[in-house]
Amino acid sequence: MTLKNIKCDVAIVGGGLAGGLIALALAKLRPELHVVLIEQGQSFGGNHIWSYFASDILPEHRWLTAPLVTYGWSGYDVHFPAHSRSLDNIYYSIESEHFDRVLRKELPASSLMLGREVRAVSPRLVVLDGAQRINAGGVIDARGAGDLHHLDCGWQKFTGQLMQLSEPHNLTKPIVMDATVDQHDGYRFVYVLPFGMDKLFIEDTYYSDKPHHDPRILRQRLAAYADEKGWQVETILREENGVLPVVMGGDLDSYWNSGSGRTAKAGARGAFFQPVTSYSLPDAVRNAIFIAEQPDLDGDKLNLALRQRAEKHWRKGTFFRMLNRMLFRGADGADRYKILERFYRLQPDLIERFYAGNTTVGDMVRILSGKPPIPIGRALKAIWSKKG
């Protein structure tokens, strides 16, 4: 059976966070355009919970994320062996199921393609399974990471479970980092989100040297953590697993070219993520609105514009990649928590700018000043290793 070819103004390949946000921004700001969003899976957004601080998003951009939020809290806590703290920044979470519903509501059915495998992309063409062709004015590839061998990476690994409890948990705000737990496989912390009075999303997270991830072990540790807190778990409602790059250096040119060459790229495909946290939502919002505001969405012009943004983002990330080298190469795995423990003693506005990727020169000086939490010789050796 021969499938009918399609013509459109913009084709977005990959219906995850980055691709979906671009589609929503175009639907709002450029409703005259015919946009096609292509996703290999059976739903948009996959199986994810994305969280972010209010300060991560510019006030003039919050219209894009506001309809997607499923939970929000006024403040959050962090816990370390020698230090605990409450901070006031508003924290939000987006569930992929709701993300999928919003996309289906805001975009016409003719714009949404699910369960389709992409065979090839170029600046103005997408070839799907069955040899169906989408001819577009411009193509944006947002299918996830390119070839990570071109980057020097540590890894953020996690297993998270949404737990239905038999009784209320009494938490009123998230625990963004609980590093009082036993340290295994690098820097380990537990992340807790209170979803309603008797549901918790608990995630066991590691900053590890190796990408190997065994969810079976992490499930056991999640169960032990809940039991230690006195939370009786009735059932597991969902589970999310992930391995994200924590970039210490590498070759941006080779990485960009590994992910469909001259085609415009967004999200992890274009290396648009915060180097330390690996979170991509703030950059995905900024890029989505930037794309929707472009007067010409021609494929070659989109590629040039996003490539320039990727290069600027990479330069801006130099300081963060240096911090990653300190974390992964300057500290033994069991002592890495000390770097984060010290960081969370700094001023709240500095912490907010750090998460948003907007660290100032003054912030950099403050982060590096004082007695380092690891031996100075190892810290300096790590800073100057494999720069990039």
C-alpha cells in the first residue's frame, strides 16, 4: 500500500518535550502554518515527569508551560549529612500524560502523527516507513541525543516510582535532594515529590562514572527508603528510568553532525541542556519561542539559526563543564556529595540562576571561592583535564 505524501510548512521529528513545545509555540504564535509533529511512540512525551523552578522560565515565556503543569509547590527542601535547608523558589511538575492531552487539544489531528518510524531527514524532507514522504519548508529534528561518543560524559542515572500510599504522607513540598542516604556508584540522592495527600513520586538518582543502569537494585533501594520514612506503599502506579549525559567536554561540531547533519536540531539532539543537571526544559522553552518568532522557517535558515544558538549555548556552558570535571574527576564517589552540600549553602538567588543556566561572573567567583570541599590539588587537576 502506497501512503500519500504530505506537504507542510514545518515538520518536527520527535514528539518529546522539545518537539512538543515547538509545536505548541507554533500553534499559538503562527496559527496560519501547517505543522506536522511526528512521533515513533503511541503517545507524545513518552513516560516522563519533568520538573522545573519558576525562575527557570522568563515571565514573558510562562504562557507556554502554564497549561502543561500538573503540580506546583511554594518552596522545596534539601538534606545533606551536615546541612539541611528550605528554599522558597516555586517548583512545578509536568506529567507526560497531560503533555500528550494538551498537544491533542491544541493541534489539529492533521498535525499529529503517532507510531511512525522515521527513515531519513534532511532540511526540507522527512522519509517515513512505507516510503511516505513529508515535504516541508523546514524540518527540525528533536529525536533525542545524537552520538554521545563525541562528548566527554559522566552520567546521571535514575529510577523513579509513583507510589500509592495507604495513609497520607504529610509532606507539603518537594525534597529536591536527600543526600543523607548511603552513597553508592558516585553521588547518590533521593528526590521526592508529593503528588496529592497519599501519593509520592520518589526517584533514586546517581551521578556515576558509567552509564550502566540496573533498575532492579534501585527499586529495592526505593522500597527501603519509603519503609524507612514510614510510608506504607499499596501499589506502584508508574515507573520511569533514565540515563542522562553530564557533559564535561567534547566536540560540539562532531556531535551536531552525528544527529542528521545539516538539519536543524532541538533538545538533546542539538546539545540544548543544562550541563550539570542534564535538564532540558528551560532551553526547550527558549528554543520553542525563538523558532516560532522566526520570520522565515526555511530548513537551511533554521539549521543555521539553531546551530548558532547551540554554539552560544556550548560556550556559555564552559563553566558548568568545568564544575562537572571537578565533580567526577576531583572527588571520590563517596565524597562527591560534599561539593553539592557546599553549593547549597550559597545565596538563594545564585542557586536560582545556576539552575536556569544564567550564572554570572560574580556567581562563578563565589562558587569557586573559599576552601574547596575536595583536595585542592585534585580540584585543579580536574579543572584542567580535557577542557571543552
